[in-house]
Amino acid sequence: MNNNLNPKVNLPYPKIIVNKKDPNLAYKLFELYAGNVSELTDINQYSFQSIYLCDYVDLSNILKTISITEMEHLRILGELIKALGLNPYFISYDNNKPIPWNSDYVNFTINYREMLVNNIKIENESIEQYNKLLSEINDENIRKVIERIILDERKHVEIFSKLLMQYDSDQ
């Protein structure tokens, strides 16, 4: 695969080290873990797109590898949630009320350009949510993990933007 389309930044993920349980922080992680704009939603959206676009092998593979990267992010967030003292169920919270993840969060458009535009939008929303969360985290170990995930999310925006520019120039 073209290195510019590699969905991961070439840096290791920091070790997950949690010095003390903090359920309040764990609750905040759930939105990025399994909320509307979350790693779980991204996995399912990019998997759908990869399957739908299977006749376009290169594109399908790019989407599949991005989905796999999002799976790694999901695993990392799940481990953080567990280390902070909660069970990593596929839920988010609204006013302390658990909301199960559901497929209504996935954008099932089959228009290629709309896919790319939406993918850029949700990756940017994820980055924004991660940055907001960073402002609420004092633990340097957890901050490093979140900052590393953000690097991959930025890379995804870059990849989808390149694909969109390529698509637009071909039209």
C-alpha cells in the first residue's frame, strides 16, 4: 500500500498505565468508544463501505485497513475504560443514562463522494471530541494515549481528503 495511504502514524501506541481508578473519566471515554461519533461507529461504517466498494479493490482495502486501525483504537479505549474501573460495554451515556450502541449511527450512503465527505466530517468530529477530552485529563499517561490516537485520526482525514480530491479531479 502507498505509504501515504497507511492509516496509522508510524509511532507505537503508549502503554496503558492508569495510576488510579477514575470512573468519571471512564464515563467520558464511552462517547468516543461507542457513542454516535465513536470508534465503534467508524469500524462499522468503514467496514460497510469496504464491502460495498469491493469491486474497487484498492479503495476497499484502504477502507478495510482504516477500519482495522479503528479497531485498535476501540481496544485501547476499552482497556482504558476497564483500567479506570468500568466495564467496556458498547454503550455511551446521556445524563448518566446508558445508551446502547446501534447501527442507526452508521451512514449507509452508497454515493462515493458523500461517503468521503461524511468520513472526513466524522473523523474531524472525533478529533474535536478527543481534544475536548484532553482538556479534562490530568493523567499524563492517559493523555499520551489519547494524543497518539488523534495522530491516526488526523491521518484518516488526510487520506479521505486525498481520495476526495482525486475523485473530484477525475469528474
